[in-house]
Amino acid sequence: MEQLFNDGNGFLRLLPDLITHLYVPTPLADSVLSYIDNQLQVLNDEFSSTKAQLQTIKEDLTSLQSSGTIPNPQQTTRIDEDRSLTLSLVFGDIFTDAMEILSNRENIHFYTAHQPTHLDNEEFGNPQSMVVVYETKGPKLNSSLSKHARIELISKVIELEITDLLGELGLKFSSSRLLDTPVAPQITEEKKDAVEKLKANPKAQTTRFYVDLPNWYCSCDKLQSCYTKDWLSQSQPKFTYQQTTETHEVFQGINFDSLDPPAICPHILAALIIRVNPNANLCKQVSLANFSSIID
Ligand SMILES: [Zn+2]
């Protein structure tokens, strides 16, 4: 963080282009195939039956895709790997933590004047930009689970997740083959239950932060600690950026004068990413990417 500061906030000039184009359109079938490949890589031999099932689905789906016979060949979004890598290099843990926060869209609440809230929106300037960010830290797995129970639950989650994804394509895996029969919608709830059982009491470790985008403010210690007396007493270069479509979208309505140059934390970054990517398929993208950490 300190190093980035000394860099005259060049990192913030990179931000608009990187986050505006962070999610790119992709066929859903490609995302499902990536999901399968990801699981095949991270699952060990204790999941041999799940792996065999995924391998069959992969072969069937690849064949349907190349013959153009997927019932609902819809589009979704995926993370642009080059931009994601650059963001990881430039922002380090700040980006990783922001993506962790974004793994559940429910972690970010934007408040508008029309939404009922216990917070006094007037206090935060533009009410469109009042954001509450929930961050969960700590061990990911419920340590009281036996190894057997853990394997069963993970297999269940994968089965439900793939059923869910295939359902969106108008497909169902049954009797060792793919059929064009959509699944019933209760799968999502069932998956949520199984994932909750795997997790280590997430509510107890969840912290709430307030982000005020117009004033580039977050209530977290990470951001506050950047503005030490030493820092504020130094003459810092003013943060300026070139006006482009991307910078307009990302920095619209933000006043950088109050604490210039601005620092950044995972909560502000997460709020900005979802602000400019409101339709990104955040949950699916990240829950899949994080599966290896669930298995440990
Ligand atoms: Zn913060």
C-alpha cells in the first residue's frame, strides 16, 4: 500500500480501464466447461465418482456445443484473465479481498433515496452512492465436520451446482447422459443449504463497513490507517486523471479533494467493481474459482 502511495497514485489511473472491462461476455456452455475443468483439477481421488460424472458431462457437452444443439445457448459473463492478473499484481490483497467480498452479491448493498434504510442517507451526500459492504473472514470450512461428511457435502454441492448450470442450458444429466430436460428451480436453495453446512459459522465473523463513494470514504481501519499524521502533513501530488468514458463511469460524482491523493481498500474497490459491472455474474464466477479453497 505504502509503495503504491509513493507512486503518485498511478494505480488509480489504471483502475477505470481494468475494472470497467473486468467481466466479458462468454457463452454459458464455455463457463460450464471451465467450471468442470476447474473441479477436475482440484478434486483428489476421494472424489472419483464425482470426477467420472464430470468427465462424462464434459464430453457430452463439448459434443452438443460443437454440433450446435444446446437448447438454450445463452450468454453469461466471465472474468477477463489478463485484467484480473493485472489487478492482482497492482492491488495485491486489496483486489483478492474485494473479489472475496464480491463472491456473494448480497455482501454489497447500495442505498438509494427510494429504499427504506435505518441509515440517514442525507448524511452521506449522494444517496445513490451509499454502500454497505459485508466482509467475512476466518476459516472457510466447518472444522467439526468429519472428513467423510466433508467429502459428501462437497460432492453434493458440485452435483447441485452442475445441475443448476446445466438447467440454465436446458439440459439435465440423467442415467449417465445429458438430456434436454430443464431442472426444477428448488436446486438453488438445496445448494445454499449444503454450502452453509460446509462453511464455518460465517455470521459470527462478518463485519460491516460503510463506503461513501462521493467522498472516497470507508469506515474500515485499512483505509483510515493510510491517513496518518505523517502522511497528511506531507505535500502530496494531487490526484488527476484523463477524462475518458471509463474514468467518467468509475469516478463519476467522486470528490477527491478531501483526502488527496486517495488511498484504496477492498470495500471501496468492491463497491466500484459492482458499480460499473451491475450485471456481472459475480456469484457464479467467484464461487467456482474459490472451490479449491473450500476443499483445502
Ligand atoms: Zn474499507
